[in-house]
Amino acid sequence: MASWKNISVDRAPFKWRVSSTQDNEIWLVIRDQEGNGYSHTLTEITGMTWGEMSEHHWIGRDGGGKLRVPTRELKDFIRERIVHGSLKPNLPRADVFKEAKMTYSAEFWGSHKDLGNDDHWIGGDAETFEGAKEIFDKIKADYLKRNRSSDWAYACIEGPEGRLHEETNPDFVASRDDDYDADRSEFAMQQGMAHGTRGYNEAMGYDTDEPEDAFRP
């Protein structure tokens, strides 16, 4: 999962990160110090089309390659729409300015994580390796259940000790079908941020007997 980055607008602190890159859209999450969350596409933030962003070398011409989020345009969006505008939060509140308790992460990517392509599809965090492995196995099983096993290229579990588990998918297919259930995954991650394991699992249709707060994207 992409890490949070700091940005200051008119002396107000914000954090942002890329949440997903799907269906020719790059989604960013922005949070203020009060925990309000805003999820919007790079198209909305810059006012440019995918092709125009390619011309500015922010993304590869084919939609792949290294992603570079334009800081000036991001600051302008935050200043005009959030600080001095009336843009309403569209995510559950979450305090990302406090030190996170979750130290192990399960991550599924559209390419090898080390390539830096910002194509993280889905994942989750836990306090223990065992908790992260449980999330890892459930996400992998969900891909299989939905006959989408070819959607992810690389998956791993990372913790304070480093990369503890990794898998390369031999069935990966680079092109993703339009009917991929991105809305469900995004909603589940939002529910996980707000309500922990139970919220995530209910949104994904999993059993909800796990301890609370074992998942928090």
C-alpha cells in the first residue's frame, strides 16, 4: 500500500497517498489534521485528461510506467476546493497523523512492488504477521472465488523485519477487464478504515468472527 506523504497548504498540514490505479483512473486520498478524508481522481485534481497527463510526463503514454503526482496542482486543488472551498469529505474519518498501530501489511499489486509503478490493487494491515497472513489468504481466496486470479501480478507481506512473504502470480494477465469490482473493493477499504475487521469483512462478504481492528487500510 502506498505510504502517506506530507503536504502543507497555507500552513495547514495534509497527508495524501495514491489509493488505486484502476480503469484508466488514478485515485488519491487526501486527509486533513481533523481526520476528514477526500477521495478523488487525478483527472479531477488536475482538470486534465489521461492523454494530457501523459503529455506532461506524469504517467506513461500507455497508462503504465512511473506515476508522478503533480504537487503544484495538488496544492491548488486542496487550497481552492478544501481550505477555501466547500468540498465535502467523502470518506469515513480516520486520524492518520497519529502513529499507526498496524505494522504488518498484506499487499496485492499489478506489477512487482519494487518497480514503483503505484499499481497497488488491494491489501490490509495488521498488528501481527499472522493477522496479515490471514488477510492475505482471504484476499487471494476472494480473487479465486470471483474467477479473477489473473488480476494480480505480485503479492507480499511486509513487517518491521522486512519482506516476510512474497508470491509472483504465473497466471497474471496484464489487461484488466472493465467489469472488475473496483467499487466493492474501495468501499470495503473505507469500511475497514472506519470499522476495522468487521466492517471490511462485511463489505467483502467474509465471515465476521475475527477480532476487531485486525484490518485497517
